[in-house]
Amino acid sequence: MNVIYNKEVLGKQSTLAFLVIAVVVVFGIMLYTTQVITQMLSGLNEAAQKIARGITGVPINNVSQDVIGSLGQSIAKIDTHNKQLADAADAIGKGNFNVPFEPRSEVDVLGTAIIRMKDNLRRFTMEIEKSKEQFREVADSA
């Protein structure tokens, strides 16, 4: 009877030790996973904050192939489009009204505003040039 009892106690202790080891391993995996996810999200948060301050060309590492990776790709697309907006606005501001630019969609408020600004500045520039020419003609006639 003692032999059977001792085998049961040993089995119980082995099971308990295995359970403790399993809990420690699962806890370790959870900590590691949490740390990795936190690092990925921190990187994306830093990139998003830079973009929010107006910085373009923010490097965004391809973090993963899941929802976090998709978020990173979306942030990268926003950065790319902001760069295109900035380049187009700069060119238009310098008088280059032939800069190619298309809004992302019908609801792209900034893209539509850039197109409207380009068209208005082109029209105003043409009107100013026309007025200058008329003034020159009047001045020459006088």
C-alpha cells in the first residue's frame, strides 16, 4: 500500500511541477509577446506623431503581417501622400501650375484644396499678366 501511495504522491508532485513549469513558460511567452507588440506600437506612435507635426519621409519599418503591419502601411501611405501634397503646394507656390497632382478621392479635402488653389492661382496670374500688358499698352500710348 505504501508503494502505491508513494507512486501517487510522486505522480502528484510531477504533475504539479509540470504545471508550474507550464505556467512559467506561458507567462514568459505572454511577457515577450506584450513587449514585442508594445515596441511595434511605440514605433508606429512615434512615426504618427512626427507626421502630425508635419514631418514627411518618416521611415516606417514593416513590422508584421497582421493588423499592426496594416496600420504601419496606412501610416506610410499617409506620409507619402503628405509629401506629395507638400511638393505640389511648393511647386504651385513657385509658379509651376503644370505640376501633376490628383486627389486621392472625391472626399480628399486637402487634395481638392490644392487643385482649387492651383486653378485660382493660375487664373489670378493670368489676370495679373493681362493687366500688366494693358498697363504697358496704356503707358506706351501715353
